[in-house]
Amino acid sequence: MSLSSVLSPFVAGPMIKDPSLFVGRKEELRILAGRMSGVQPVSVNVIGERRIGKSSLLYHFLQTWEQRVDSPNRFVVVYLDLQDEMPSNEIDFYQALGRALARSPLPTSYKEFRTALDTLFAQNLLPVFCLDEFEVLLKNNEQFTDSFFDQLRGCMNASQLMFILSSRQPLDVYAGKQNLTSDFFNLGQVVELGEFSEEEVEELLHLPLPGRENFPALSPGDQKLARQWGNRHPYLLQLAATALVEARQFRKNTAWAKKRFAKEHTRLKKEGVLTKPRSLKTLLDSGLGALKKIAEAAGYIGKILSVLLLLALLVGVVYGLLTGQLTWTAAGEWLLKLIGK
């Protein structure tokens, strides 16, 4: 049996393209659909470290958006990986968007691109561009200038298009480094992808073998091991689960699986992946999970601990707002989670 013939539902590395293998991120998907189908579309910047699942999220939204919005016939949603396209100037960019929309002839200028948008607008259609690795454009500030981004902002203000843009850091951080001042970078919302919740971890580790819907790919013992090795990081969990599935199907022992996992983990850390400190939002989410568990514990001490933790978390929210590590929107959504809405 070769590695390519291993029967596994886990995907460690490439973007997840099979919608049945995508788990979690329900809140993030709800936000994307909500910003798209509101009275006025609001563009979104999805941020997160490498291997956290940004590309998979955008692609899964492309595959499932019709089930998430009312009147799907009002929208045209496309996905584009700018790392693959590598547009070197404005014309390349507009033509890449035109190809994604299957427009002919391809626009060769902003004016022609705007004309294509006018045509769609007249048909009551809103194009939604899911653009992966958007920071690629921001590395070339000689071609992609403030005037270019101002033009895109004009399209957004006219509700002629919506962007869902992924990047490792918020776009305004890149803009500051490149001395760009366009209002384009004041996007409507930033959605940060962090580690999985406990529920998402459970959902992933209980995935069934392909073609065997009621047969989990991992035994209860291996689910526990995968959780220990991968903690709550989506990629590390996929990596641990993959190593364990391969070990069982190749009749190898647990030590073989752990060595395989550790080798890949070490390689990624040397490449600068998975070394980013946990963000304030991720820490607040983790603290919220701990608060709920403590609150469920009976007794006077449990009540005292929950109050103290709640005060610490609220201080963290205020600190995040004052230092810019947390947006008002993110703080509001976190508070809604706190009160259970």
C-alpha cells in the first residue's frame, strides 16, 4: 500500500476542496454571508497566520454560499488566488477579475472594469470577489498605488461589488508599511481566524472514513492522541490525525506516527510557520471557554474564580481596544458571545 492509497478524511497541507471534509468555522461563515446579504454589502478582511485555514474558508464559502443567503440569484461569487495569478499591474488585476467573472472581452482598464460592473448592477447582480493572499498586491506599491485602491473603494461605496480578502495581517498594517493612505483599507470588518473551539476539535476528530459514514477514521484512543499532539490548531490536528490514520493502515505503532508528526511539525517551525504568538482575540476566546467551564462548577470558590476571570477578560477587551489589537466590531461580537447571543 502506498501513501497515496491511504483511506483518510484528513487534509494536512493543501486547501480543503471537498466540502464534506470541511469542519467548523460556522460563525465566520455566518458573518461572511451576513455582510454579503445585508441592505448594503460590507467587505470583509479575513486574517490569520499561515496554515490556519484562510484559503479553505474562502473556498468553502464559494462552494456553499447559495445555501447561506436569501435570494442567491442576486449574487455572483468567485474565488481567486492572487498568489497563483500574481498580477503585476492594474491591467493584470482587472483582467484576472474579468476571467473569474467569465466576462468577455476582458477589461483592460479601470473604466472597462467599471463598465462591466455597471452591466451587472443593471441586472441586479452583485459580484463578490473572494481574493486569497491579497497582500501580494501590497508588495508592489509602484503599480498598486493609492489611486488604484481609491478606485476600488469607489466601487465598494457604490455597492457595485464586495470583497472578501484574506491576508496574514490586517490590510491597514500592510498599507502603513507601504505608506498607502487610501480609504480602501478601512474595510467594513476584520474577521480573525484562530484556533478551533472544543466543539470544532470534536467535529474534526470524529470525521468518518470516506465511504463509511458511520465509521470514525480515528479510534477513541487515537482521537485523544491527536488532541494531545495538535491541541486546538486546525493544521496540527489534521497533521496528527493523518499520521495516526497512516500508522494504523500501514500496521505501524504509535511511536511511528508520533515521529512522523514531530518531523513535519519541526520542519514547519523552521520555516517560520506556526510560530506566531496567540493573538489577543484568540486568548480572549480561550478565556471565554474557560469561564464557561468554571461557571458550571458548583461551589463558592468556583463563583469567585469565574468573577475574577470575567474581570480579567473585560480588562483585556479594554486593553485591546486602546492598543488597536481589537476592533470595536470584534469586541462587540466577543461580548455577544459572553452573554450567549
